[in-house]
Amino acid sequence: MNLNCLQENLSYGLGVVQRAVATRTTLPITQHVLVSTDGGRLKLSATNLEIAISTWVGAEVIEDGAITIPARLLTDFVNSLSRQTIEIKNAASGVGIELKGNQVHAKVNGNDANEFPPIPSIGEGLNTQVSPKALRDAIHSVVFAAASEDSRPVLTGVNVELSGSQLTLAAADGFRLAVSHCELAAPVSEELSVIVPSRTLSEVERLIEGDDPIDIVITPQRSQILFKMKNIEVVSQLIQGTFPNYAQLIPESRDTRVIVALSELQRATKTAAIFAKDGSGIVRLQIESSGSGNNGKMTISSRAEEIGNNEGEIQAEIEGVDGKIAFNSRYLADVLNVISQEKVALEITSASSPGVIKASEDDGNIHVVMPMFVSWGDSEDPTEIENPEG
């Protein structure tokens, strides 16, 4: 292998694949990056056996070749250099590469490319396309709600449904649910539902750039999914299992709908969370109409016995009856952080029923947060979404 590559191109490429490099593993080769040539460009690949990321960057390829190099070492070395052209070629002796630049010369030992785990290549399967903005926004709206613990593996993923021209993403961790709908650029020939690891979708969100449609391919065995961007491919294993029937968790009716300024509710929630830290993380929302039209107020409060209490008020537009509900402050803040409109709507039925939070103008996203059972007195136990599979 012999090629010349700009430092900024090499640094960018290593940054793309680094999140797929294994951190703690019994297979040391997965802590390497596969450096190879492909079609006159430099190809970089990394995998932790669950997700594989490959990217292609511009280079002057003199001689084709492939080798694996420790990812952290190569990345740190390249990032320490100034912008310049780096010559990369096979080491004169042993298995490794030599890197030459302006007043710098290094040799890095590596392994034979044949020792690197095969990067899955998905050619056949269900194909579709989606715009980068639509996919990025949908992932951003739901991925935070996936479970972080492995006690129920299906909840650590995001349910991806393809039906006609619609893509639906859904995530739930037992205490909250997030659902996002968006349009596909290319309709699918059959309905399909798979569970994609939330980490995979977080990486896809991070890597999306440009305006070119993103290809999505799911293998016939429903075991892997490919996200193909202009110069990046992400291949991931799918989570096997059945995702809960989340549709039945979304309330069909409401007694109260309140609309408030997003920034004001975020600020009030952040302030209340300071006291909520020592009070089971509970933030109370009380909705009261003023008696004239739809005008009213929302009171956001929290308290901790040994610390004190806090109460704030914001103006609100209210439809229906007065109401109240208590949420875990972090769950509420997480939802507010992914809403992009200036106003947010909260819909509730009672203090013991799930609350629905979404942008005031329908944007295809809906969030359901289970209430905290506080009895507005002593008991402050969180409510968990029951498993709808049973």
C-alpha cells in the first residue's frame, strides 16, 4: 500500500469510524481500524461486532493495499499533526505502516488485514430512502427514550416501522414513550418492523450530513440493517424480539390541554429540578384557568423536606378543565430538549394518567410520560408503564 492523503481528510475519516472501535473486548483486533484502498480512495473501517462503520476519503492512491492499525494510536498521532500531506505506505520490515509528513516520520505496527472481522456487505433486502433531515429529526426526537439497561433488551432499541411511504420510530424505557413519524423518499413494497439498537441510531444521527437521500437496506433474514450515506456506511445487528404494543399507551382522549412557551417551561423545570434532586426528582405542574377565555397559568413547583421548596408561574393557554400532574424532572426536561417549536402542548386526563407532551403545532412527534404518584401529599413513588405485551 502506498498513498498520499491530506491530514484533515485522514483526521475526519478516523473521527467518523472511531465510535465503532471496541473499547473493552476479548478480541483485540476490534480495537484496530482497517486501513485500505478502494476505487482510488482511502477506506477506513471499524467494528465492535455489533456495529460497523466505513468511510471513504479522498487520497492519491499509488499502490493498493490493506492493513489494520491500532485505532487510538493512529487517531492521536494524526490529530497531533498540522494540516499537511501525509504519505502512508507499508513498512519496510514487519507488519505496519510508515507515515511521513512535514518534519515527521513514524512507524506504526499493525496486523494483517485478513485478521480483521469481515465488514458486513448488504446487497439484497428491503430497500428504501429517506431525506437526511427527516431521519435526523426523527432519531433526535425518540432515541433518548430508549432504555439504557439490558434487563429487557428490546427496550434498549428503537422500533423502526416501514409502511408504504411512512417511517415510524418508537422508543420506550418503561417510564416514557417517544414516537416520531416522517415520510420516506421511496415507498416500501411490504410492511416491516425491526428493532435497531439505540446506539446505532445515535451514531447515524451524528454522521448525517449533506442533502443526499440516505439509503436504508434491511436483510431478508431481518438480522442486519444498513444506512448508506454519500461517503459513509453504517451496518448494525438488529435486536431480536417483539417490541411492546406502544400504540395502546398513548391516551386517546384528554380533559385538559395547555400550551406554554417552551423556553419558559424549560427554565422553570430547570429551576424546580434543583430542589427536586433531594425530593425524589419530582416536579409538580398545576394548571389553572383565569376564568376569562383560554387564559390561565401553569405553576411549576418542587420541594424537599430538608432543603426547602420552589414555585414558579408561567402564562398558559388552557383548553378544558383545570388539572395537575407530577413528573420526574429529568424525564420532563429530556422531552422539552427535543422539541423544536417555540410553544409546547401538555395534554392530561388526571394526575394518575400518562401525560402527553408535543409541539403545539403537529410535527409528527409525540411523547408520553408516566406521572409520579404523589397524592399531592406524602407518597412519591414513580409510576411505570405496564408491559403491554401480556
